[in-house]
Amino acid sequence: MPKTPETSTVSALLDLATRRLRGAGVPSARLDARVLLGHAMRVNPASLLPGSTRVVEASQAAEYAGLIDRRLLRTPVSHLTGSREFYGRPFHVTPDVLDPRADSECVVEMALACLPADRASRILDLGTGTGCLLLTLLAERVLASGTGIDVSDAALAVARGNATALGLADRAAFQVGNWLDGITGQFDLVISNPPYIPAAEIPLLQPEVRDHEPRLALVGGDDGLDPYRHICPELGARLAPDGVAVFEFGMGQARQVAAIAQASGLVSVQTVRDLGGIERGITLKSAVPA
Ligand code: GLN
């Protein structure tokens, strides 16, 4: 039998890729090397043990080398694998949508606290992107239904695909739109993770975000607060009696978002911190419920 070159074992490929990624300053080099090898081999990355002498097929090793080359250009791992896990479920991700972040899971928790499991709540998600907020809520609240709005048709296509893949398409509608413009009816929950990064801070972001994620989903005007200014004045009319709005916002923006809401006849019920301890979400309701 021909001797297998040791360079094609799982162990050797992982070591080489990790060295290349680390050398280029890629954060979480070893984890990324493993996740991408799992993707190339179509196996669960957790099954790839560091010292494994398992031989990787030549075509898969070549695919892996290509993935590592793209990761060296700081392409997000989710763009390479096409998927990101959010709140325990897989979401298809493309460069047309914001990559779901673990930070946003605290916003989901906040929203779930406002959605009784035994009620048929109506949910509106503004700037739905992958649909990760709306679809997670629908998965967690089986009587709920909702609509996801996005200004990007390409994003809506991703969200619709995710709804179908998660078996939620019968309770999720998607439509193109600009925040609450043209929306009628009332909702028990309006949720949004709008773009909230001040324009001048974009150059300071990590390259994965700065160079690969959609600007439309990141930049919220000069101070990052434009979307809240656009949404809040129209929000009261869209909230059902006892309805709430849950917004994600950026670091240090809690006070300003609450002030914008207050100027629109809304009051802050509470804020929540993300896993990093940063204030990240706010629950609002009408100051004078309908
Ligand atoms: N949380 C994202 C980041 O800091 C930004 C997402 C957003 O603007 N909503 O990269």
C-alpha cells in the first residue's frame, strides 16, 4: 500500500492551518481551523480530535486550503460555512445579512419574557436580516405569528429560506419596507436590532465586520441613532394594548435610546446586559396605553 503523506492527516492539516491563521493575526485561529475542516470534510467539527491521524481526502484537503485562504482575508467563518448558530438553531448566512451575534440572544430573552406561551402573539421584526430574532421567537412561542421587514430584498430571501428550513414558514411573513413606513395594524411585540454603529466608527471595526458585512445593517447615521429616531415616533400607534417594543442598541447608547423613546410617548420598562456585561437591549411600552 502506498504510504499516506502525513501532511494529509487531520492533525497535520489542523496544525498547519492554525499556524497560518495565527500568523496572520486571526482571532480564535484553532477553533476556526477546526470548524472549517469539519465543513470541508462534511463532519461535525467536534469529532475532529487534535491528534487525529485520520486521513483527509485530497479533494477535501484542497477545499480546506481554499477556505483557509479566504479566512486569511478575514472572511467571516459564517460566510465560509454558510451558517451560524443562534439561540441553538442554525441560520443560513450570506454577505447580504448581518451575521447573528450571541450578544443578540439577551434581546431574545427580553422579548420572550414579554410573550406568554399560551397566547397567539403578533410579532413585527424591523430589519429582520437572517430573520434570527423573529424566527427564534416563533420557534419558542408556537402560537405566535409574525412579520419580518427589511429594506433589502436579498436579505428577505435569506430570511424566507431560514423560515422554511426551520419549519416556521406558515407563521412567518416577510415584506420589503423601511422600518414602520406603510405598516398598519397592531402588534404585541415590535422587535428590532437596527444598524446602530456611528458612521465614523466603521473603520475601527474588526475586518470581518468592516469588510464583509452589509453596511446597511451596520451604520445608523452619524451617531448610530437614526433608526430609533425614525421608528419611535410611529411606534405607539403600532403597539397593541399591553404591547411592547424590544430594541437592541450599541455600547453606551442606552440613555440616548431611552430619551428618543420618551420624546415619542414611550417609557423604558427595563434594559438588559449582554454576555459581555454591556447594556444591549431595552424594553419599551406606551406611556399612555391605548
Ligand atoms: N453588534 C454589531 C457589532 O457591533 C452591530 C450590529 C448592529 O449595528 N445592529 O458589530
